[in-house]
Amino acid sequence: MAETFKRRAPSQWGEGGALKEEILAAAARLLAESGREEALSLRAVAREVGIAAPSVYLHFKDRSDLVATVTRRAYEKLVAELREARDGGTPHTTHSSHTPHTSRAPHTPRTALRAMAHRYCTFALENPRRFRLMFGVERIVGPREDSPRHPVWLVLGAWEEALAALPADHSGQVGAEQDALLLWSALHGIVTIAMALPYEVDRRGLIQRADDLLDRIVAG
């Protein structure tokens, strides 16, 4: 049986931006579903949106351009949420013999870092497809000289900023790229392992493990 093609209504004047967003959303869905950049075709993206394949070229020069835009959008979203958490602080939870009590902790560089770690965990749990798009898709290997421009380094930069704000006695080499990379790698490992297990993630337990990690890595 032939596949049914659902044609999108033609864009009106000035609606090209809306079509571009639909193309990006469709590409993100297909990438997350297949898990392989090589499996993505502009024809499949066009079919998902309901447009003719040449229409994609009005917004993106080729597949690499489309994938790069989708990827950058995902990383920029994560970085924006991490910085929002950093600037807003984090609730401080104390435990009694009965129930936890949540209060607002003073906003300090340390609570800001903790808020970022918490948000990294919840971002992954609340956006599993986007998280997979960022860290789980098999990519087409490009030239090595292009790697410093990959948006993954935006995330590392956010962690560097948070560590640099700590007082000098909280870390041996505050702000060093290596410190930020080690912190992020450890936190990412905790999140990825939790999400890979064949049962529902214990969100509270994951946050606690993130706190334990910070207590071990960041002195004070």
C-alpha cells in the first residue's frame, strides 16, 4: 500500500520562519528516533513536514547545515536553563525524622553550582529525546579543525563560569577547564547511567547523587 503524503498548507507571505521551525522540529524528531545522523534524509524531513523536498533548501543548504542548526538549538536551550538555574539559586532541603522541609538557601556561588547540577538532572529527565539528540546520536565524523566550534563546548563554558565564581578555597584550580570537564563528565555519567536502567528513574535519588558528587569534588 502506497504511503499517504499529507501536504502542508502553503505558507503565506512572511510565514517562512514558521516553516523553518517546523523543519527543525521534524529533523530533531527523526534524529532522536533513528539515533543516526547518516539515516536522516532531507526527503524524509520534507515528508514529515508535508512539503516538497526542494522547499527544505530554501532554509538549509544541505543536511549538514540542518543537523548543525538542530544540534546548536538543543545545546543553547540546555545552556540557557543552566544559567537560569545558576542565577536563581536552588531550594535547600533539610531532612527531619518525619518529612523533608524545603526552604530557600542563600544565593551563593556554591548554591548556584548546586542549582545547575540539579537542573542538568531534571533537564535530562524532562527532555529525554532532546538529551539523546545531543549526546546519543551517532554522528558523521567531520574535520578535526571543526571540533572547537561544536556547541557542546557551550555547556563546558557554563560549568567553567560557575566554578570560576567560587572562592579560591573551594577548589584547587577554580575556573580551570580541566576542573569543569571533570565535574561535568562525572555528573553526566550519573545521569546517563540512571536513564539507561530498565526502570523509572528515582528523581530524588538522582538529585541526591548529584549533591554527593559536588560535596566530593568541590571543597568546602
